[in-house]
Amino acid sequence: MTALEQLTQKQKRIHSLESIAGLLGWDQQTLLPEESSDQRQDQIATMASAIHEARTDSEIGGLLSKLESQTPAPDTKNPADDVGIILRDARTDYDRCTKLPAAWVEQHARLCSEAYHAWAEARKNNDFASYAPYIQRHLDLAKEEAEHLGWGDRPYDLMIDFHDPGVDAATIDSLFSELKTGLAPVLKQILDSPTKARTDIFKGFPVAEQKTFLEEVTASLGFNYKRGRIDISLHPFCSGNGADTRMTTRFDVDNPLDSLFSSIHETGHGMYEQGLPLDSLHNALGKAAGMGAHESQSRLWENQVCRSKAFWKHYEPKFRSAFPTQLEGISSDDLYLAINAVSRNPIRVDSDEVTYNLHIIIRFEIEKKLFAEELQVSELPDYWNAQYKELLGIEPKDDAEGVLQDVHWSGGSFGYFPSYCLGNMLAAQLWYSAADQLPSLEEDLAKGEFENLLNWLRENVHQHGARYHLLELSQKATGQALSPKSLIRYLKDRYLPLYA
Amino acid sequence: MTALEQLTQKQKRIHSLESIAGLLGWDQQTLLPEESSDQRQDQIATMASAIHEARTDSEIGGLLSKLESQTPAPDTKNPADDVGIILRDARTDYDRCTKLPAAWVEQHARLCSEAYHAWAEARKNNDFASYAPYIQRHLDLAKEEAEHLGWGDRPYDLMIDFHDPGVDAATIDSLFSELKTGLAPVLKQILDSPTKARTDIFKGFPVAEQKTFLEEVTASLGFNYKRGRIDISLHPFCSGNGADTRMTTRFDVDNPLDSLFSSIHETGHGMYEQGLPLDSLHNALGKAAGMGAHESQSRLWENQVCRSKAFWKHYEPKFRSAFPTQLEGISSDDLYLAINAVSRNPIRVDSDEVTYNLHIIIRFEIEKKLFAEELQVSELPDYWNAQYKELLGIEPKDDAEGVLQDVHWSGGSFGYFPSYCLGNMLAAQLWYSAADQLPSLEEDLAKGEFENLLNWLRENVHQHGARYHLLELSQKATGQALSPKSLIRYLKDRYLPLYA
């Protein structure tokens, strides 16, 4: 076997182990009997240690060195060919796994577990002070991590790089400040408008019919149910990979739009996975380009496509025939407005696609200042509340509704939030590029036909795997650098006519 | 850490890996999307190799030698204490894993896969000759296996020992010939009786209501749904372990008794698993005593308990209230007779609990003769048909309905069939012992109360794990050696009054 074949064999084994661990996690959140989690914790720990062992296998290091030093040397900085792409990713993964001392890994794992419980308690008791030391310890560990990985002077950039390789805080800063400025007048007009969406008009939608309807919608979008499923979990998510994609939703008889749009969102993630090259799931050619790219796919289908007038032109009659009595007194205008409701909401996960971006910008500013030591952890609640007042015009009633709402920091997941908003930007940019190149797009949607759009995304985004990082992907797929301009344009196009 | 603690750690890891592999198998048969089996095959192979590596870890060999040679030496032949029990089982497992050369393991794995496909094809095409060479190769490999494991002169005994440790062909021979003699007049009376059960009287039982009913029944028997589930698969099975027990059933709107009794059968397996000591699932103290013991539990609940008059005294009204219209024209007598239908059926898995034993006896005789070279593989179809004619009075219409009906031999699973019948014997024996010691048993059943019986089984069977092998367990739990007498007595008690 050549060195590359040997490396491939090892990568396949790592991928296989990771996919098994993924199934354990999926099962835990969908089906696991309530008292069986003790065994599941053991199983997850067993797989984690097997994966760690496989990823840090010193033979991988030897193979990488051998492959990197061959003549001509592959360019892994700006790789031009498949092998260069594969090696760049494999090297990053190997170094990140092997350069962290066991003591750090152990401390981090323990802290994650302790901080999660501290966060859950603090949120329950509205007691930020009890949770603050855990955030601080995570910050300290993140900085140590950056030291170990050779990013000592740029710890927050490393955190961002974990989620969106090739993106840094300065880039995000510039994108977000343009977005913030552009969003302000749009949001003002919407919130000042006498038009108010009502989302409390939906009552008594039976779960079985909701399930049938959303399966029909998501299958017609292009989710391949022969290689995937949708089940029920507390929070919707998409796991697995393109070979076996497991997404989830949740049902509320009085909120059918929640499960419908959640499942469409997860379908966007799922179709990205299903569009990655199936024979390369074990290396960078078959991996997603990052969190932002992933989010661009879920958002594009959820928002640009499925909240559009054209989409509902086709689906409103079907929705009404699935729920004839429940929708009886609800006009088409009210339905469409409910689908595109915008409101001031202190909770990120309950917010709409206009205000969502502001929730993210606030979190990014906070993380940036924390890492720059311009903000102390103890100052977080006051800073959070002031920002919400300024940007969203709301004051959380307490910290549980404010700074304590997100789980992310308890797991040391800094640099994760920005991806959501970067995804929104890319989604809008892809949307207008696709529309330019697919003259029948609007018409397709109005006929319930999504194949052209999906094929366009397959060709311009999915097939590339992690060949291009987010910023390169934007350039490659849309011909333009990533920017908030399309997002602002889209939000104006969609929302200003509604909230005139 | 002591040597025993180190061994325990390794056994826990093996158990964890095996339980993960078990979940992959369960998911494959219940939920896996139809085109995702390619990845699942990879995952299963990954886990198989991880398990093999863990079980053949040479450190286990070192630890076992160390523990076996300590002073005083533990008696692992007839162990009196927990450590002896654990070591006996661990030694057997380690030797069986390590003594087989890699070439044998590889050949066996390849043959299993090829023979499975050959069997499926042969059954489809009613073409025994094309499958015969695979059975022969499995026989040859089984004999080689016996050589490697030091059972060279007793290969069939080894096959039996894999399923029921401590049992050998001579013992089974003697038990089965007594059973065959005792069964003949019972079966004759039933089949000669003018009373004929009708099983085609059940029509249009909705699946949702069937599911609700069987979940109520199985929960009331004592299956712990907080540590278990029931889902749907093509063939019912019970997998997982007491920490997370996954059983399955199947539904047919025109055959509600099939899913009900299948799920009760699997509940018997599940409750045995759930009754094993939860803190010892990784060693012999928390493992089942063998296949026969396992089958005794499923059969006891399915047959002795749930086909009884007393059981239906309580459940008939509930069954009727779940399916009022479907059961309208069906009398109590007809219902009870259908539950206890006996007929000549060429197919083992479709047969009743009376004739089932004869199906097994035929297979045991064949296996015994194959290993003794008193029968050639090519002679199997004729021998099979002659035996069916003699013992059951039926002639299979072709080999697909005859010698090709079972998958077992394609996997080299010789010595497996007898366990079913040994389980029937033990079930009946346990039943009469429990009845002797629980004077209110009949009354309990008639009230839908099963706790006393389950507790009796917990105490007399489940809690012992694999401490006692089948024959010892029979002695310990019932005060008597394993014998067909109770089974014959039970079949007479149950069936002769019905088919007078």
C-alpha cells in the first residue's frame, strides 16, 4: 500500500468510529429509555476514547510527514489538487489532537461536565454569579489551548477557526458592523409598522397530520428518505452523514409552523450532507466546509425558499387541505404574515430571521471583548442587558432570560455563535446568485419544484466538500466576497412590503 | 489496581463495545433507512474488529494466568465463589478467541457471508444441491474449530457447549428420546380430535390498538419500559441487555395473536436480561446461563403463563374492549382454542408449542448424524422428509418448505436448535416448581398479577447469572435434574382437556 492508501485506511476507520458515536448520540436524544442513560454514558466514553486513540495514532503522523515531504511537495497552504486538500485537513486534525497535553484534555472534559450542570442550575435559579467562575475557567483553558496549538496571540481567532476555518475575528467584526448598520432601519420600519403578525392563531393541529405534511414537504425539497429519517427529539437537530442522515423535529399541536420550519431547517443541513461526495466522507473532500457553510444551507431552505410567497403559492392549498378546519378562519394574508412574523424577543432560539442576526452580533462582541480582556466575566449581565436594550429595544426580565439562555459557553464553545450569522449572509448571497442563473427559480418554487435549485447548490456548494473554506466558497459560488449586502437586500425585499 | 480490577476494567470495555455493536444491529433491523446499509456494514465490521482486538488482548491472558496461579488457587472447574465463576467464564472466552488462527476466522467469516447468500438463493429456487457444499464446508470448519479448541474428538459437543455450556449430545439424546416417546400419544389425541382450532377468524385489528394492548400486557408482566423499548422489525427479537433492553414485534391486522404472543415471548427474554445483576453485566455473574435458560424464560411467559385459562380470565374482557367489533362473533371457547391451536405445519417458526419440539428433535438427530458421518449432506432432503413424515405425519411440498427453511446452518450455527427444546423442558419444570411454592399463582394470573411469579424467577433463575449452567440451574431452581417429564405433563394438562 502507498502512504496515501495507508492514510486513507486510517481515516476511514476514524470516520467509521465517529459515525458510530454519532448514532449513539442520535439514539440518546430520540429513543433511549429514560433510565438507560447510565449505560449510554459508558458507551459514549468508550467511543470517545477509541476515536481519540485512532486520531492520535502516531502512524498517522509518520504518514503525513512522509506525504508532505515527497517530491514535488504538495502545496498544503493553498492546495491545488485533491491530495493537497486531504493532507491540509488531516494535518490540522492530527496536530490539534496530538499537541494538547493529556492533562489539558482531561481538565477540559471535566470542566465541560461541571460547567454544564452549573449552567443548568444557574439558569434555573437565575444566579449568574454561581456560573461565572466556570466561564472564566473555560476562557483560561481556551487561551492555554491556543498556546499549545501555536495560536498563542490569537486565541479567539482559533476558536472561530474551529468552526469556520479561514475566518478570523477582524473579518467578522467588519462584516457584522456593516450588517448592524444596514439592519437598523429595516428593523425600525418593521417594528414601527401597524401591521402585526399573529402567531397564536394556530390551534389543534394533530401530530400525525403534521408529520405527514412535513414529510411530504421535506421529501419534495429533496431530502433523500432512502438514506435518512426524521424522528422526534426535545430540540430539533440533524446528525449522521450523507450515508445515513438522521434529522429530528418536535411537535406542538398549537404551533405547526415550529415543527414545519424546524424540519425544513434540518432538511437544509441534511441535504448538504447528502450532497457531499459519498465516497469521500472520511476525508476533506467529503466533509462540510464549516459551520457557516452548513448554516447557509439550512437557512436558505428555511428562509429564502420556504418562507417565500412563491413557495406558499404551491403549499398553501396543500396545507389547508391537510388542516381544513384548523385553518378555516385564517386568511392567506394572516398565514403568510405569521410565517414571516418579526418581533422583539429576548430569546435567540425563539427569534425570527431579522432579529436573529442582532442576537448573534451581541454574542460576538462579548466573546471578542472577553478574549481581549476588555470585559470581565462578572460584567457580562450588565453588558448583555445594555446591548439588548440598545440593539433590540428589549430588557430581559432576568439573567435566565438574558445572559444565561445559551448552553454554548458551558462547553467552552466560543467562536460558535458567529457561524449562524455568517451562514445567513452566505444563504442570501447564494440565493441571489442562484436566482440570477436560474431564471425559472420563482416559477419552480410556485410549482413545488426544487430540483433546479438543489442541483445548483449541489454543483456550487455541496460537491466541493471542505475544498474551499467559507470565504473562498463565497467567492467561488457567488463570484463575490462574503458580505452582508445580500442579506440586507433580502430582508428588505422580503419584509418591507409586508410591514409597509 | 489489583489483577482482578485490571481484568474487570478490560471486561467492562469489551462489554461496552459489544453493547454498542448490539445497538447497531438493533437499529439495522428496526430503523435503518433502506439504502444506508452500506455504511452500517462498515460500522459493524469496525466494531467487530475492535471487539476482537479487545477480547484477544494478550494482557487478559497474563492477568488470567496470574489470577489462576494465586494461592490458594481458585477452583475454576467447580467454582464456589464469585471470582472462580468470573475466571472460568473469562478463561473460556479468552481461549476460544485466541486459539483460533486468523486464517480460520477469516475463512469462517467469508463462508458465513457466502453461505447466507447461497441459502437465500437455494430457498428461492428450491435448489438444495447448490447449497449443500456450503453446509459441508461449515461442517469441516466446525471440526477444525474443535481441533483448535481442544475438543477434537467431540466437535458436536463443542457446538452444543457454545449455546448451552455443560450440556452434551449424549445428554440431549437421552432427554429427547424420552420426550419423543412421551409426546407421541399426546399429539395423536390432539390431531385425532374432532375439535379443531380456527385461527383465521381474526380480521381487521388496527395496529395502533394492537400496540397499545400488547404494551399494556407486557408492562403488566413486568417488562421495565424505563429501561427498554418495543419497536417493529421483520422478525421479532430481543436485543440489548438489562441496562437498555430493545425488543421488537411485527403487526398483521388479521393476526393479532402473532404480535401479541411474539411480544410476550420477547418480554420473557427481556425480563431475564432485566433480572440479571446490573452491576455485573460485564462478567459471568451478570450474563445469562445460556440459550436454553434464556428460552425457558421466553417460553414460560409465552406458553405456561399467557396461553393459560387463568391469564385469559383477566385479559379476555380487556382484549374484547380493545377490539369490540372485531371479536363480536368469536366465542370465548373459540378464542381460547385459537390461542392454543395445534396443527401439522411443515414450518418450525409457524408451529405450535406441542409440535415445535418434534421440529427440534428432527434437527438434532440430523446434526448429530452429520457430525458422526452417519449421514451425508447430500442425503439431507430425503432424511428430512422421511422424519417429518414419521414424526409429524406431513410431507413438505418441496425443499424450500423442508430442509431449506432455516437460516441457522448457513451461519455454521450447529448445536443451536436443541436449546429451544431444552428451554421448553426447563420452562415446564420451573412452572410446576413455582406453582408448588406459590399457592396463589393461578389466582394471581386470573387477577392479572405477575409480580410473585416474576420475583420467584428473579430469585431462582435471574439473579444467578451464568453462575450455574443449564443442568445445574435446573437442579438448583427446581430441585430436580432437567427432564422432559414436566413438559409432557404440562402439555397433557393444557391440551388434552381442550382436544378431548
